[in-house]
Amino acid sequence: MIRSIVVLGYIVIVLVAIGVEMYAQRRPFVIAPLGDMLDRVMQSRTTRVGVIAAWWWFGWHFAFADTVQIEL
């Protein structure tokens, strides 16, 4: 039951993100499209290093590190 709710939550998040991106592509003066936003954010070297560190942290903790095995 809980697993289904979590999966449904992630599906809703992905669908909302797709919807926001589609809206941003049609009206870029209201919401910046993802590509434009990333171009602006990645201009700073500090931000690029932070993004790389964040991806490394997520990858290490979710892909390689041992996790607690809970039986649902």
C-alpha cells in the first residue's frame, strides 16, 4: 500500500514537471524553460562544482552505498 502511494507520488511529480516544461516552452516570458534556466545557472564555476558534487552524492547514496533492506 505505502509503496503504491510513493510510486504514484513520483509519477505525479514527473507529470507536473512535464506539464510545467510544456507551459514554459509556450510562454517563455512567464516561466523560463529548463534549457534557458540551466544555461543561466551553469555560468558560474561555483554552481557547476556544486551540481557535480550533488550528483556524486545522490549517485553514491542511491546507487553504490549499502542501504537498509526493509521488507514491505
